[in-house]
Amino acid sequence: MTPFVPFFFLVIVGAGTIGEISVSRAMKEIGEVHDFSPRNLISVFLRALRVPWMWLGVGLMACGFFALLLLLSFENVSFVVPVTAVSYAVGALGGKFLLGEKISRVRWLGVGLVCIGVTLVCIG
Amino acid sequence: MSSRQLKVKTLSLLVVMVLFGPMGDILLGKGMRRLGPVPGLQLSVLPNFLIRAFESGTVWLAISSLSVFFISYLLVLSWADFSFVQPSTSLGYGMVALLGYFVLGESISPTRWIGVLVICLGVFLVGQTPARTTELSASERQRANAIAATVSEIG
């Protein structure tokens, strides 16, 4: 299974991140929730089910979770979880190049440190 | 609610997050390691393996623990700034390594410990910067203008 480790990380980080973006897009379509009464929350939930982005997002996040389960069946938690922090780098790069967000110097420094840390965990 | 009470409430939920998130990961690892390595990625074995995973009590305990983390995360975000909450979660990476070492008895080399520390620092810095850098959307701009107009009317 060891040769598949990078593939598992790709699914955990890739499907997880795209899934979260899809879910947040679906929630934006529904609009801000002001009324937290159980009745309204049920209606928000039912409306969410009608947004295709929600299904895509939940499906992708489930794939990410399954990949995490499979990887944890043969790799240490103290290796797997820190490496998934690479999603912060993917998020920053995606934010910059796909969504046109401006990334500050401090954030790039943080992303750089995450990448160095992940490399150390991988070779350690 | 006084600002002191709000602070206590926020800090308590952050502690819950930093404990339950990593604990969920550790339990997930424990439950899955007990099943043994996944035998392959073929469709003939994968569904069966995942069903066995969901029959494990430890895996469900892990999912419950991760749910507690997630609900606290959503709750705290409903009043605290994302840029305050997110750096606090960076502690979780160190916590996972500590629990992995002490609870699961995983061996962690010095290089790996340093890597985990550097990751914590990096995640902390990522959260130190404004959560929003893009321009406001048209509807938000409209709402902001309306509020500004009301404020100047009152003034």
C-alpha cells in the first residue's frame, strides 16, 4: 500500500478542499441564516438539499474522509494528520490563482513554513 | 453577556476544539489500525473494508469526537473572528503528535517533532492575516451603503 500514500494524500487534501469550497458556495446560494429556530433550520437543511453544489461538496468531502480512513489503516496518525496541513498551501494557491484573492506576505510566510514542516515530517 | 463572560465562553470552546479534534483523529487511527492495512483499492474489496470500519465502535467514537470539534468550531465562529479562531486550531497539530506518541505509542523522530512544530507555527501565521482580502460583493456594498446612509441621517 505504501506506493499509494501520495495518492491518498491527494484525495484527502484535493477532494477535501474542493468539497469545502463547493459546500460554502452552496451555503452562499442559500443566504445567511438569521433565524436559528429548529423549524427554520429544517427548512434551511431541505433547501440545501436542492442545491447541486451541496451534493457535490458533501460527496467530495466523504471521499476525502474515506481516503483518510484507508490511509490510517497502515500509517501513523502523527505522520498523516500533520501532512494534511498542506491544505493551507493549496488553499492559499487556489485563493490566489482561482479566486483572485490577495495573499499578504505574512500569509505566504505561514504557507512556506507549513511546506517546510510537512517536508520535515515526510523525511523524518 | 459581559466581555469577561464572552472571553470565558470563547476560551472554553477553543479548549474543547483543541482536545476533541485531535482525540477524534487519534481514535480514528486506533480503530483503523485494529482493522489492519487495507488489502487493496479494487472495488471488490474496498466497500467491504469500509463497512468493517463503520462496524468498529472506536471509529464511531472518533466520529462523535470529531463532530463535537466541528460543532464547537461552528458555534465559536458565530461570534468570534475567524482570524482569532483559526490560529488557535494550529495547536491541534502538536496535540495530535503528542497524543500519537503518548496514547498510541507511535515513534516520532526528532526531525518529525521539529516538522510538527514548524507546521504549528506556519498554520498560526496563516491565521494571523485578514480572513477576507477580496472586494465586497454588490449586495454587501449596497447593504454597507445603506447602513452608512442611516448612520449619517441619525448624525
